[in-house]
Amino acid sequence: MQYTIESRELTHDRRHELHPTTVEARDPDEAISRFVDLSNSELVSFSAPRTGQESIGTVRKDESVFLVRVYQA
């Protein structure tokens, strides 16, 4: 399945740009793991509710923290 992951930086005063990424994965947990690996970042928190709903988490990279949304593409 394809999952879209949208990330939005929370720690700096920017224009809150969305950065979408598409990954192939079996489920949202694998999707966020692949995203973290691809972006060389660290998973801070992640909540994957029932199938069909979006998952929400936070990811840290360097000095920045990002809000991430994971949902089926």
C-alpha cells in the first residue's frame, strides 16, 4: 500500500509549509519507520488508530520538531 506522510515544522517561525512524502508500506507503523529512516530523523511519538484513519506523530531532526500525519494515498 502507499502511504502519504505530511510533515510540518513546529519549532521555527516559518510559514508552516507542508512537506508530503509517499512511501510503500504494509501499515502506518512501517510507513512512519521508513519515513524516519529516509529523513535521518528520530521518532518522538506516534499514534496509529484503527485502519482507515490518519495516524499522527512527532519527529525530531537536528534542532527541529515536526508534526507528521500518515494516511493511505
